[in-house]
Amino acid sequence: MTDRVDSASDDRTANNAVRHTYRVLTDAEKQQMVDLKDQGAAFIAKCNEIGKSRELSLAITNAEQAVMWAVKHVTA
């Protein structure tokens, strides 16, 4: 099992086999990343709270993708 590294940690390069270099994020960028992930998690939790359907599954998948791209913007 791979050790887990907090996504806002400067040690986040330890378990990534694809991206070989990262820049160190500012404290503001780290907070932006955490905020985006928290908002995405809250939306997904609300979707899971209201039921199960194909539409909600699509909403969750697209929320995950939206968070991924927004975080990529912050970390690029």
C-alpha cells in the first residue's frame, strides 16, 4: 500500500509516478486547493443525500471533474 500524502503538503510529489516535478505552492494556493476540494465534497455529499439516479451519478462525476480541473489551474 502506498503511503498517503496530504494534497496540500509540499511532500505531495512522493507518490506520483507520472508528474516528476512540482512547484512549491504558496499558502494561498494551498488554501484555494483545499477550499475547492471541500466545496466539491460538499456538493457530492448533498447529491448522495438526496438519492440515487443516473442524473445524480452524472452530476457527481462532473463535479469530480470540475474540481480536478480547478485544482489543476491552481497547481499548474
